[in-house]
Amino acid sequence: MWLYTRQGFYSVVEHFKKPDTLVVRARLREDIKRFNLFCKRVARLKKVKRYKRTPKADYRYRVEISREDFMTVMTMLIWDLTYHNFKGEVHGNRDRDNAYMECWSAMYGLQLRVEGAVDWPDYIQLEEQDAATTHLQTGNIQDSGGK
């Protein structure tokens, strides 16, 4: 699983010998350090393993984490999600901005090839319908009294 977060970019896979353990991999040391810091300070995990440097692997840094602890981290990542635009949230480092934009562009290109272009008037209408449906489902719509 690939994760793009405020803390960095990660690839998460099952440990090949320990099925109850996941391996969080990062290409940049600052990303894996931020992941460990997030685990300690935000997710408040008691046991956070030190990351390892693996210079001969495609991901240079990795850390092992139990599935249970990773569920806690994912939950806290969700609670930490307070922005409306990811690209704007992580903007600031030119190299990272360019790398993230290349990934975004590649996936947008795939969308265009498979699904076609976004029809913006339809998109806006769908968002309005979704908002109205949400209000109906939650009871947050006011009755006009038939007027």
C-alpha cells in the first residue's frame, strides 16, 4: 500500500517472515524519521522500533510495526487529516512538490485515458446532489412548509 501523508511517502507491506508484522518503507530518511515521530507523539505507541537503513534496497529506509500498532497509526492519520487539498498541504519543498505532482499527473492521465475528461458542470451538480442527500439523511434540511 502506498501512503502519501503530511509526514511523507511510504510503502507498507507485510513482513515476508512475520505475518503479524508490517514493514513501513520510505525513500527519504526525513520521511521515516517523521513516521517514527508520529508513532511516538501522535499515535502514542509505547514501543517504536528504530528504523533501518537499507542502501541496497529500492526503499532506503524501513521500520517494522505490528498490524495492531499500524491500525492505531492509521486511525491517528485520519484524525490528523484536517485539510481540503493535499497538494496545498504538503507544498513547500520543490523536489517533493515535483515528485508528488508527477504521481498526481500520472494518475490523472490514467483517469483521462480510462474514464475520459471531467465534465465540470456535471461534477458541480453531483456535489450539490450529494450535499442535499446528506442533509436529507441526517435531517439537517429545513421544511419550507410547502411554500
